[in-house]
Amino acid sequence: MSSSPAAQTVVEHIVLFKVKDNADPSKVNAWVKGLNGLSSLDLTLHLTAGPLLRTRSSPFAFTHLLHSRYKTKDDLAAYTVHPGHISVVKDLGLPICDDIMAVDWVADGLTGPVALSPGSAIRVTVLKLKEELGEAAKGEVLEVIKGIKGKLGLGEAGQISVGENFSPGRARGYSIASVAVFKGVSEMEEVEEVEKDKVREYLDSVIVLDYVVPSLQVSEDP
């Protein structure tokens, strides 16, 4: 049996959506299917999209999430302008979505598989810091989040990815994001939210969302 992959650097891409309350379910399903179909693009190391399992904390009423991973920022940029991606966004997504927010970051030292298995559970945390804070405070927040893997009890099957957002255009001032990966929902349910007491004074707003990688990854291409 091969050993676990060595630590590596990946680019994380998280998009949060709010589907309109009156959206046709068949159109929502077609959109989610279209998003997951983008996993067939050579640029993507991993891509999953679907409804949220739970909103633990958020000032916004998001309903769906997309999580994807890339080797480089250039690959993410190429994905963004790929005709297949643009078609899904414009033709299927925009007509049924009320709200969209996105964050991107570079995850250094990521261990374990880059592509997450169906049934894996993830907890996404996105932080907005108070405006008057300097770089030292931002660095302290990053270090606290990076140090939570042991406290989360992720074990060998888990991951923690954290970094500073480098795409402010759709991030609404949220500057730090993390993804904690669990083997499944039961493992995630046993863990409380990350203790933020050490950095709470630095935080203006917090988004915490739970999501499960669907068992059926859609790909119609041979």
C-alpha cells in the first residue's frame, strides 16, 4: 500500500450561492449538474458542488456551495474564463441565483488527497477582520486557524486548509478562509466550531458552513 501523499501547495476556490426561493427545482438540478460537470476539465484537480448541509453562522442566506482546487493561480484564472464554465454560470446559474460570493486562497503544506472522496464532509469558515487591524493581527489570526487540526480531531483522514483571500472582488471584505475536511458527517458532527476566543476581538463577521461531497459526481463526458 502506498504511503500518504507528501505535503503540497494547492489553490482553493470556494463559491457560495443563494438560489432564489421560487427557482424551478429542475433548473436548480440542471445547474448543479452543470457545475459538477466542470470537474472533467483538465484544469481542475478537484471540484464538487451542491446544496449546503447546514449553515452554522452567516449574515447571508446561502443555499449552495462550490469547492474546487487547482495547481496554480493561472489554472484557476484559466478555469474562470473557460467557455464551459462561462456557459454554466451565465446560462444556468445567474437566472436562478440571488446572491454569489467567492474566496480564493493558496493552501501551503496540504497533506492527504487533493480530490475529496464522495461522502467526505467539509466545514468552510470565512472571516472578515475589523478594518483597523494591521498585518500583525491578520498573521495572528492565520496562525490560530492553522493550529487547529489537532484540536479538531481530524486524524489521518482529515485536512485543514487555510489562507488569505487573493480575490477581493467578490469576497465582500472577508479576507481569511479555511476548509476542514472530515471522513464523513458523523466525524464532523462530533466536532464543535473552532474556538475563536483568542482572535474574537479581531473579527467583524464570521461565516461557517457545513457541506457533504455528493455520492454521485456528475460527468457525462467519456
